[in-house]
Amino acid sequence: MSARWNALLLWLACAACGPGPDSGSVQGLEILLSRAYVDRLGSFQVSILAGADGLDREAVEKTCVTSQAVTYVQQVDGSGQKVKARTFEASVAGGQQELKLAGIPFGREYLFVVEALSSDEPAVLLGSGSARVLTFQGDLRPVPLTVGALAPAPACDPRIR
Amino acid sequence: MMPPSRIPLCVLLACAPVPALGAPAPRAVDVPLAQAGPTGRALEQAQAQLDAGEFDEAVRTLQGALGEPDLTDAQLVELYRLLGLAQLYLGNEDRAREAYEKLLQARPDYELPRGAPPKVARLYERIREDIRKQRVRPVKLELEPLQDAEGGNPVELTVQVENLALGSRPTLYYRRAGTETFGSAGFKRVPDAPELYRVTVPAWELPAEKARYEVEYYVEVADAARRRLAGRGDAFNPLRFSVRPPGMAGREDDEEGRWYANPWVWVGIGAGVAAAGAGVALLLGQQQTGTATLTVRVQ
């Protein structure tokens, strides 16, 4: 086999073994939390809803996502399992925290919903915010998303299982 | 004078014998709905056990009966009434409270029998007062949306309903996308799983066709007056699932399946070309999902 043929095969092998399937990026979110409930904050719950065109953002933010008729886009959690929502422990003591979401399908417009859950047991919904995000855009500037306070907390169980 | 053959019908009817005034009419047998069928026997047995002071046995009998499917509301009321009573006699206030919470949803005015011991009566009054002060627990409905189905097969949907009041029922409404009216099917309790309900959309409602089609559906829990207590989706914003032709594995295979189904496509493709194809496919595949960075700030 000629050296040129070997080089071609090597290039193909390298191409096939390239970066993993989750190497792309998605437009980021800049989430602004209300100071009103930060003291009670226990975790963030991030869900991605399909059919953003047909969803009323104001209605979605008024109560728990769990009590609404929505279609979840499955994400991938830290152990590689597909889940409806990711929950992150809140640690914004320094005023800022970074979260990473993986396994978000490209090419459609989604509604990202961030729910602020209390540290109580069971947790209650302290605030909710949402933003429409078109994944795989060329311009990757963060989309602003404000998680407004809900007072009193709606009578619903916010935990997405 | 009117001849006998021309007597009006009303006169004849007025002169007809009245059963109530003559011989005693046969008495209708009044069988309470709650006593019909196997559950009725369980109720009789539990009542006898209560009368005999066998409270533990009565609880076992009643819990067994509560696990039976397709209980009527009248049967549920009776079962919870006796269960609450048995638990009260056993001194299990928490369990009695659970039973009476369910009973009082349907029978808010339920009173203990007059002969109940004062201690039990006081306990019952305290439970009832506590329940009155509590807010009514909201009905909660959980379901896993239906996935794509193969045409010509039934589709089963299981939902979890918490705090379902007596007299309330979960119902599935469904229609083929593009049609106007929804059909409906009532959920039935899953045996031995008090909060799980299941319904089956029959195969003939989901015929196998050459092309994929969509079915819209929603689930609603309504009380006896048809008031919606909980739901997922509604007639204006229904959920959806696809019905695919038989033999088609999934949505993504619609187009590619034809390629794979034709063996001649692969004839003439050598190992080197296949390797190149695999490399390109992987390069394209890596763009299917991505990672987002979320920056959280306190304002």
C-alpha cells in the first residue's frame, strides 16, 4: 500500500474519531435573579420546552412548569442519562454562578425555563423566568433571562421528575 | 244515553283497580349499590368484624377491598367509612384521618353512629374539625407523554393522579389531527396501585396507513359536575403523538429507511468509500446536540 493511501486512511480515521457528539455550542443565557428570594434559594431547575411558538411566556412563568401541558426537550445529565430537567445547587454567594447544560438538540427554537426553587423540603417555587432561544445561531451572545419573584409561592410541586 | 260500547277511555281508566288500595303491592328489594358484587361481600364481612370487635381483621378486609379495580363511588364511601371507624377504634388517629379525608370529600356531613364510644366520638370530631380548617388539596396529574406508535396497534396511557376526590374521574380525549371532534375514553384504576390509572386507545382507532399521521390528545380530571380539576393539554392546546406505518422504526428513518431497505445501494460501495462515509457521518453527527453556558447573576 502506498504512503499516500496510508495517509488518506489515517486522515479518515482521525476524522471519524474526532470530537464527541456534544462538542457544539448553543447560545448562552445570562440569568438575572431577584435579590428578594436569594436567601431562601436552594437550587435552579432548567427545563427546555419544545413548541416555543405556541407557548405563552407570561403564563408559563406564573406557576410551576410541572402543572402545565408542555413538551420537554430531553437533556443529558452528568451521568449521561436523558432527563427532562437539570437541577443545579445554587451557590451564588459571590453574586455569580456558571451552569452548563448538555445534550440540547440544535436547529429549533426552544423556550428555556429557569425556576428558582427554595431550600425547603418540599421545595417551593420562588421565581420563574423564560427566554426563547434559537439554538445553533452564528451570533452566540448570551440571551438575558430574568427570574422574577413569585409571591406568594404558587401551590404546586415544582420538581420535574 | 251513551251505549256501553262507547264509554270513554278515561272513564275506564278511572274505574280500574288501584293496587295500593287493594292487596298489598310487592315490596321492591332495596339493595344499596355499595353492597352489590364482591366488594359488597367484603363490606358485609368488615361490618361483622367491626361488630365483633375484630378491628385488625376488619382493616385487612377493607384494605383488600380497596385494592379492587372499578370501585363505584358508593362503594368507596362505605369502604373508607368503615376503614376510618376501624382505625379509630384501634387508636390509629393518623390512618383514620387519611380515610376520613377521602370520605369527607364526598360526604362532608358524615356523622358517626350514635352508639360510638365518647372517646371515639371526640377523636372523630377533632379530625373533622382539622379537615374543615385545611384547604382542599389540589388534584395532581402526572403523565409521561405518549411516544410515537405503530399503526394498527392499541396504545396504552398510564397517569398518576394524587388527591383524586370521590366522584372525580380522569378521562382521555383524543382525535386525529385535522378532525374536529375529540373522542373520549375513561381511565381505570390499576389494581394494587391506588394512584395509577390506565386507559387504552383501541387499535381500530389508530389504523395502519401508508403515511405517518398525528393524533392529538389531552387528559382531564373532572368532578361529577364536569368541572376541570386538573389536566395535561386541552382542546385548544392538545398534546400529540405520531402513528407510523407498520415496520417503520422511527421518525428519523422515514427517508433513510428506503435507502437501507434497498440492498443494491450498498453494492459497489467498497471498504474505503464506506470508511469515508462513516467519517463524514460522524462529522455531521457531532453537530446534532450542543452545550449551553448559563451565567447566573443576582440583580
